[in-house]
Amino acid sequence: MRTRFAAQFVFCSPQEILRRNIVERDENRIVSNLYSMDEQAVELSNTRFFDGILSPEIISLKQNTGADSGYLAEHYNYIDLAPGNIPAIGMKDAKPAVFDFGTNSPDEINRILRRVAPQLAGFNIFEIIAGCTFYPAAIAGKTAGITINSAANLLLWQNIDLINKKITEKTAVALPGSIL
């Protein structure tokens, strides 16, 4: 059985951010199709609509890999957001940011997001999503992004300032078991 999830934005990759799209997955969580809601003559049945941004799951490099710190420093601006750390959030150069929450727990990630929201205010929401989903997946050797014929655990980013593309003090994530 196929399931469909729709949102204002679907973050497939830093280069592919889809507006008003539907992600269709099969029972094995393999993405079978991406549909534009604007190109559908009728609403696709069994589509769950959400307010926010759908993205791949958050990946903590601390928890999931033995990522080489030299490689990270050379190619990324690594920002450790793990509990107990007081992150110095700033970009040293034009390299992409990698945000590491140090956990995959949605409750802990949401607590951290509330704590660091003011420091992340200078980032575009899509930079933040890329930095904790897409780039860590690529570093870990996993499928990065949402692509047809690949497995995808979806994540919903809620309470986003969608007009300015910024997080808010109420921004939260919902992981597959809790909402999708």
C-alpha cells in the first residue's frame, strides 16, 4: 500500500526544494513518486497534508558514524549542538554548515532547537535542514535527500516562518513514528 504526504515544501536536496508537493512511499518506505499538487487534476486519495516542510530524517554524526574530524573541518563548518555544549554558531567561510544534535530523539532535538533558535536565526531554514539531514547523510555514506527509488524516513518541520524561511522559537520536528 502506498502512502502520500504533502506539505508546503519538500526538501529533497539543497538544490531541489519543491513547493506544494506530495511524496509517495510504498510499504517499505521507498519513494515511488513525487507529485506537484498544482499539476494534479484531482486530489490524490489517501494523502496526508501537513503544515511545514518535509525532509529526510536528521542524522547525528556523533551517534551514527566515526566521521573524520579533519575531513569535516576541511569540507564543512561543523556545529556541535549536542546537549551540554554551548555552540559557537558562526560560519568561518563559504563551506556548508553541518549541525549535529548528538541525538536522533525528537524530544531532545526539539529541546535543543528551542535552546539554540536565537543563534540559528541568521540561517535560512533550508541551510539548517541541509546541515542536519542532507550533508550528514552524504558524510555517513547514506542516501542523501529524497529521491525516487530510495528509502526515506520523513521528518516534518513545523512552526516555521515560511515567508522569511526562518526557524522560530516554536519550531519543532516530528519523526516518522510520531506523525508520519
